[in-house]
Amino acid sequence: MLTKTLFLAIPVVILFVVVSWFSFSEIRKQNNLALESSVNIYQNELEHKLSAIQHFVQWTVVHDPILDAFDTDGHMGDFRNASNELRLRVSDMQYSTGSEYTYFFYWDEKDIFFNASEIKVDYETYKKIKERIKSDVGTNYTWEPCMIGDRAFLYYSITYEHRIFSCLVSMDDILSPLSSLSLGEYGAIHAMNTDGEVFYETGTGPDGFRGNFYNRLIFPGDEADLPFTIAIDSLALGNYGRLFFLQFIVFLAALMLTFIMGGYVLVSYRKVILPIKIFSKSLSEMESLQDSEGLVLTDSRVQELNQINDQFKNLIHEITRLRIDVYEAELDNNKFMIHFLQQQIKPHFYLNCLTTIDSMVSLGDIEAAKKMLMFTSRYFRYLFQVDNNFVPLINELTHIEDYLSIQNMRLSRPTQYETDLPKDCNQLNIPPLLLITFVENCVKHATPPDGESLKISLSAKKLLDAEDGAGDILEIVITDNGQGFDDEILNKIQNDEDIISDDGNHIGITNCIRRLRLLYGDSFELHAGNIKPHGARITLRIPVKV
């Protein structure tokens, strides 16, 4: 038994080495992914800030009437008023982008130079900045790294009709959001220009033998629309190092436990397993033995074993019956929830239709009310007849057209509606009263730009399941030209959170998501987003049902 225990320890050691190597690689990968995610978020936010500042500087120097005071006929009092107004504009801009961005204005005709924001540099650096801006008269710069004195900055400047408006920000402030990253004792952040030269770094990074425990990740600036590339030296295991060490201790404990269990098995074999083997051998020889005197087993013991076997079978049968009862109860509960959510959606539409008809009758527009009653009757008929979990897609689209016909008669500006439905999608089944909820959300909440009518488009197509080829996917896309979803709503939908507001808005979308989860489990996808220049998009992918 001790020999077998030693042979058992060998594969345990091999398994320990393999799993440790795999864990090291996976932890290193997860640490890099976490770092990449943080830096990508930082780059995206920084790109938005730099783009906003660039637009602000360009618009101010070209279009802002405040700067018209800096002409050859102006007076010093006008200059002071204009500079104060410009500082107020810059202060408003800094409220959204940050006070670390410093703005300067220079008018070369009368050599007027002043800071349009609070100065955050020493006087010597200020004088060098002034010299740099004066030397850039007639030159336009995009965001680019530059060295002023011994400090690194990002610099942006625009010249227009003797007016120069510039913005600088220190690389210390630019990279300060990354200071919270856990990079290790020798971790460092390097900023490189377009030629690959390092012009700023928080440290020298690891060297020598320590470099084997650190990774270098490169984040190209051109991929993030930034004027510099970021290189980060970080500890390979990062925050997961303790987890790897804990895993190492666990495997050592498992190895020790193997030897302890080997001794326990040896004792158990002699005192338990060996007697059971003798007992089993006696049972197997029962039929071959002619004389029961040679069998070391009494009849009473055999009877007890039979009773244990019968009780065990009865227990298995009882467990199987209970599992079937629980499954049937869960199935009934799911059917009840689907029916409840459908019934919760229907009154939501009833009230809208009845309110619209009441408004038309109150206004005395009988002809319009007749037409609306015709559309409403078809609309209600569909609602009352739908009692299944699935209906053909073409029926849902007809139902949507009846709904929009009612809304067009009620609204002062009609809704434009277009569909793109291939013939092979007409009879594909979808949950009833599903798409109407998203269309109704467009009508209620989408506000198109001034002078435009609300436009709603719906398209459907079949997609091949690219993951495992198990079947086709029905993709349905609904778009409008409104103001789009709020960021809070998009985040809640993406994170699978309840989006029902305090005033009851978006209950329809929430119920649709619950129905989809009950009907399809995890086999559906629902994506919400905004489109440029304005509008919202809902993309739904569900398994094809004919």
C-alpha cells in the first residue's frame, strides 16, 4: 500500500506543476485584461476631453464675438472686459474637462498676452510658455507633446486673424488618473511620441532579474486618437499574486494530505476493506457451495442485506418522484409568469387606445373617430385572440401597423414607418405583443429634431448561428430618429438591471426582457444603443421557430 501511495503522489506532483503553470498564465492574462480595460476607459475619456477642448478653442478663436474687442481701434478697458468674459467662458469649459487644462490668448498686433485660466506653473515656466506661444504666430498645431523647460506638456494652438488661442496641460496631470493602478514596486508608465521616443515617464521600470516578473503593455495612441502612446510596466501577477501564493499553499497541503490519506487507507484496508472483501467473496461463493457449513455468513446477515437493498431502492424511487414533482411545479410557474406578463402588457395598450378615442370624440371629429374605431377594433381583436406563446412575425407587423395608424390620427405630426421583411421571415414565430412594446416606446419617448417627423424602421433577417451551427437566428432591428436612450437606461439594460422608473416608465421593456428570459433562457440577445447623428436602436436575436 505504501508503494501505491508513492505512485499516487507522483501524478499529484505533476498535476501540481501543470496546474500551477496554467494558473500563473491565466492569472497573468486576467491581470493584463484588467489593466487593458482600465487604460482603454482612460484613453476613451481623455480622447473625448481633448476633442472637446479642440472644438472649443477652434470655435472661440474663429466665431466668438468676445474676441472682436481685440482690434486695432479698441481701448484698454474693452480689452479688460473681453479678457474677463473669455476667462468666464474658459471657466465654464474647465468645469466639464478639468481645471488642469490651462488656456492662453495672444494678440500679436498690440502684443497683448494673458492667461485665460488659472496658472498652475511657476513663473519661469510661464515665461517659457509665453515665448513658445509668441513664436507660433501664424502656425496651427494639433495636440502634440512638447517639452517646456524640464517639464512635459500636451500643447494645442490655433491662429486666426492675429488672434492666437492655446491650451496646455502637464503630462503629470494627464496621467494622474492612472496613478491608482497597481503596477508593483518597480512598475512605471511611459509616454512616447509618434516617433516612438519617450518624452515622459513616471519611473525607469524594472531592470535585471526583476524584469522577468513584469509585463510591458503598449497602448498605441493612433488607435485611441491620442497624440501619444502609453507603455506600462506592471507586475505580472498584479493583485492576483496572493491568490497564486494561496493556491501554491493549497497544493502543498494536498500533497501532504495524500501521504496522510495513504497511511489512513493502509489502516482502513486492514481493518475495514479486507473484512469486506472476505464478506464479498463469501457472497459470490454462496451458489457454488453445496454445504452451507463452509460459508462464513449466517442467514440472518443475508436477510439484513436484502432489507437494506430494498430500502435503498425505495429511497431512489421516492427521490425520482420528488424531482418530477418539482420540475412540473416549476414548469407550471413559468407558464403562469409568461401569462401574467402578457396580461400586464395588454392593459398598458388598452388605456392608450381608449384615451385616444376619448380625445377624438371630445373634439367632435366623428369621421376620424370612425376610422380610429376601425383600427382599434382590429387592434383589440388581435389582443384578445393572442393566447399562445408564439405567433407568426407577419401578424405582429400587421398589429404594429394598426397601432401606428391609431397614433397617426391622434398626433399632429404623423409617424413614418417602414419595414424590411424578407418573405422567408413571414412565418417565423416570435412571442406575441413583443415588438409593439419597443415601437410604443419610440412613439412615447422619441423626440425627433425640429422640423422632422418621427421615423421608425423595422427590419428582420435570418442569421446562421456562427458559434456551433445548431440552427438559424432571427435578428430584428428597430430604429428611430429621436434623441436616443439615456446613458443610465443603456447601462441598466447592458447590466441586466430593472429599468422601471419611479413614475412607471419602461415597464413594458422590463416585462419583455422577463418574457424573453422565461421563453428562451440564455438563448436570446437584446442590445440597446444610440445611432449617429441621433436616434435609438434595439437589436433582438432569438432562435428561429417556424
